[in-house]
Amino acid sequence: MSQHRSSDGELEKIETVLLLEGIYRRYGYDFRNYSYASIHRRIWHRIHLEGLSNVSSLQEQVMHDSDAFFRLLGDFFIPVTEMFRDPETFLVFRRDVVPLLRDLPYIRIWHAGCSTGEEVHSMAILLHEEGLLDKTRIYATDINEDALQRAKDGMISIDRMKQYTKNYQAAGGTRSFSDYYDSDHGVVMLKPHLRRNTVIARHNLVTDSSFNEFHVILCRNVMIYFNNKLRDQVHKLIYESLALEGFLIVGGKESLSFTPLADRYETRNSPNRIFRKIR
Ligand SMILES: C[S@@+](CC[C@H](N)C(=O)[O-])C[C@H]1O[C@@H](n2cnc3c(N)ncnc32)[C@H](O)[C@@H]1O
């Protein structure tokens, strides 16, 4: 009997490591330190859709067929987002952070992992209402080019307008949400003046470095897909990109506890995950 038997779970881990290594070497995308549980789910979703039976067969397919790779890539990017997502975070930002930004001569904000741009559009509306948009530059980045194109176009899903209007009001919006978009033949677009101060560009948090210094960084619901090692690496990049006394906002299920840089921040609002760099 062989002494080299692996359980099915262990074997699948080996196959997954090989698949991710292959993708990295063949296509340059580095998912090797994404959370195993999340990557595993995405891989099996794709295996079923392609009518395959195991991870190695998917590996063979994506190595030889770049279209198949791009289909899998689409599964790895998780573009879920919405306007004024977690409305209370925007409400607290408006109440507690905006007054501290007011005195700055200019403001730089980075949305790292902005997906299709709804979070960025929400911030632009908020800053416009607070009279700060003209002196702000918003940088919005993501790894996913298709999502970035949608963000650049300022497209908003028409079927989600009801939810977004509710979110806007819960986030402290005082005007009519419809003031902020044009709709034409079923296509809804954010008004151009709200997009004027936004720079949208591709940036990979895993492989690219810091590119500016910011007063506010939002990196929400991105690092939940990373393992601890990668999370710490990205926190370092964020820390290096944040001005002293700048604000970091992460997603509702994320935390700075247990990261090596936790003591460099003070918690400004715990339920809404707003932190301030203090050293
Ligand atoms: C769930 S969405 C979050 C969008 C938005 N921040 C929000 O909270 O609504 C996660 C985003 O992270 C992006 N992402 C994943 N890995 C990334 C990486 N290495 N660099 C930059 N963005 C990444 C995905 O493409 C996706 O758009």
C-alpha cells in the first residue's frame, strides 16, 4: 500500500496550490494568498459551470485556453457593491470626519477596490453636498478592468434605484436622490459634474505599490478575500499611503485587531470601522 496517500481534502489543496501557481506564472495574476475558503468556492462554481470534475481538469483547461482563464478570473473578482453601502458609515463619516477635512487646503481620497464605482459615486455626492468636492481628488482603483470601465461610465443599475434612494436617505442625504443622475432609455448615469474630480485607474493591491498620500482611504470588503499574510501586506501598503491623522475605513466585517499595525491607529467609530492614523 502506498505511504503517500492524501485525503481528498489535502489532495484538493495541492491541486488548488498548483492551479494558482500556474495562473500566476502563465497570466501574472497572483491569487496565491487569497483566502482558501473563498477561492475554493469560486473554483468549484467554475468546475460545475464548465462541466468538469476536479481542480486538475480546470487547471488543464485554463493553462491552454485563455478564454477559460478569463471566465475563472471573472469568478475570482467579486464585484458586489452598492451605493451608500452600510449607510450609517456614510452618516458617521459626514458627521465626524467631514468637519476635520474642512480645513485642509485640498483633500485626497483613495477608494482601494472600488469595483463598479458605486462607493465612489456615493462619496462624490456626499462631498458635493458638504461643499468639499471642488477641493477633493478622489482616486478609485481596482484590479478588475471591466468593473473600472463601468465606474468610468458612471453607470448605475436602474433596478437598484429604490434601494439606493433608501440608502442615500439613511446616509443623511437631504436632497432628492434623482438630482444626481440622468436617465435615458433605461440607462442611469451619474451626472458628469460629480465625476469630474475622480481619477479611475487599475491598481493591484497585491503587486503594485503606494502611489500617493491620502487623507482618507476606504478599502471595504476587499481584504476579507485575502489570507492573513496578504491582509498584513496590504495593511502595510495602506498605512504607508495614509497621511498622519488620516482616516482608514474598512468593511463592516473587517477589523484592524490582530494586524501588526493595529497600534498605529485609534478607533474613531468601532461599529462603522473608522480608524485614524495616530503614529
Ligand atoms: C466586494 S468588492 C467591494 C467593493 C466596494 N469597496 C464595496 O465595499 O462595496 C471587492 C473588490 O475588490 C477587488 N479586488 C480583489 N482583489 C484585488 C486586488 N488584488 N487589487 C485591487 N482590487 C482587488 C475586486 O475586483 C472587487 O471589485
